[in-house]
Amino acid sequence: MRVYESDAVVGKDHRPVYVNFHGGGWVAGGFATDMRFCSRVCNEVGCVVVDVDYRLAPEFPWPAQLQDSWAALLWVYSPNLRAFYKYLLCVVLGMRMGRWIELTVVGP
């Protein structure tokens, strides 16, 4: 996972958190593919962005991607992280296959 924070939100209480799951059909994608997008969301929206980089197939067959995504979500919702960011709002989304992962680990 990679965490993005803009200068506008550092040190402020109740920062919104956006969790991003990249696309790529479980075989491609990662930090490099969504870096520009995550940075832009962080700076323009003024939120903390957690970019999840899950293991890819074929080296790691399904359901490794869901397991990694679920572990990332548990980390974001952990009491220590919630106390650090003091967030009231957490948005979990993904693009392309990341959207499918988001719907699977969070639900509709």
C-alpha cells in the first residue's frame, strides 16, 4: 500500500480517506498505473489516498487479489489508523477490475 497526503490535510482532524484498487484484470497494474490519478485525487479533493497494490496472476492465482484487498481494507479500518487520521468518511473505489474488487470486499 502507498499512502498519499497533501499539505492541505496534514495535521488536520477528520480527514476523508479514499481507498483505491487499481484495474488490470488481476494480471497487470499497480502503483505506477494509478500514481498520477491518486496524487491528483489527494491534491484536488484534499483527502488521504490509500493505494492498494495487490498480488497479480498468474504468479498468484485467484483469490490472492481479494485476500490482499481485504487485508488492506482491514488495515485502513484498524483502530490505530482510525485514531491517527481521525476520519469520519472513508470511500472505497476502484477502476476497471479494481471496481469489481471493491464491490466484492465491501459490497454494493
